[in-house]
Amino acid sequence: MKGIGNILFWIFLISFTAHQVGQKLMGIELPMLDRYVDPLLGMPLLLYAFLMERRYLWNLGADYTLSVMEIVIATVIVSVISELLFPALSSDFTFDPYDFPAFGMGAVLFYFTMNKKQ
């Protein structure tokens, strides 16, 4: 499974970006994707960036993986900021309780697919 995290990172990033371009620039509306693909794909992207930061900026090596606790804490922080703080600060953001499970599923997806030793 060497490199599967890198491959999935690029697949998720391209999918995330394509969805944003389609939704924001081209006006393509896909209701279920528009609601839940961002937290679902965004969480693995953020967690993978966090993992790479730990490995390379902190010199923890290619064998380092994020602990379950680190993944849970990061997911809770991102969820609370995205779903509670941002909507409280700006009407441009909308609270959606179903985003919490999407963030969680994205974290689980990261844990089982991308959080591997290289």
C-alpha cells in the first residue's frame, strides 16, 4: 500500500476542486453533493495535510501516523468551527447538523485509507 495516501489525496483534491468549480463557477447544482461532499472530502484532505506537516516539518518520519485521538480532536475542532462558529459570525454560512456525520465519515475514511506508514 505504499503511496496509497498520496494517490487518494490527489483523487480527493481533484474531486473536491472539480465540485467547487462546478458549483461556484459553472452553476451546476447537485443537491446531495452540494450539501455533503465538502465535509466528506475536506476532512481527509485536512487530516492528510496535518499528517504531512507532522512527518516532514517536525521530522517524525514516514512511519508516523496520526493517533485516533489526534484525528478525533482535529475533526471536532473543524466541525465546531465550520458548523457553529462560522454561522454565528456570518449569515453567509449555514448550520447543517448532518454535516457532523459527514465530517466524521471523512475522518474515518482518512483513518482507514490514508493514515498509513509509507
